[in-house]
Amino acid sequence: MQIAAAMPKDFLLLSGDDMLTKALMGVGGSGVISVLANAFPEKFKTMTHGSDQDSLAVTFSLLELNSLMYWEGNPVGIKNLLFHLGIIKSDQVRLPMLRASLDLNNRIKVASQN
């Protein structure tokens, strides 16, 4: 908020936390560099440009999935989610990272179906 209060008019303040996007935009932020928008672009359009009520509903609907995205490091979670949604054919990541563990894989699969 200190940055938002002191930023020049031509400064773009972006959220780096999907769940804080609406709050940051409320104090002058311009948008988000997002993880979950890769899987849900329409939801993020609503989050950033929809009514307050719709934006908050979308944000709250993504809470469970958002927390799972970082359990084993980014981009492990989002690649696994994109795989379960049928957007990509493999959730393979580059070494030294590994694919999502069986536990995380199962949690993301269940949460993505809600």
C-alpha cells in the first residue's frame, strides 16, 4: 500500500499473488502476474474486470487450488493442474524438479473437479 500511495501516474503496480489481486487493484494496482490464470483465463478476466461481487466469488472459488500450486514449488502444481484439465499432454517438469507427488497429484485432481 505504501508503493500504491506513492507511485507516479504512469507506474503499473502488479500483484504477484493471485489471491490478492482484487485487493491490490482496489488500492490502485493494474493487474496480476498470475499462476492460475494459465488454467483459468476467463476466471481471471472476471477477477480483474468483473464486478466486486463476481471478482470475490471467483477469488474465493480458487482458494483451495491456489494453495496446492506451491506445495512442491512452481511450476510443478500448475503443470499438474493443466494436465488434469486436458490443456497439456504431460505434467513433466525440468530437472532438478520432479512431477507432482502422488499425494499432490490426487489433491489437485480432486480440487480441479470442484
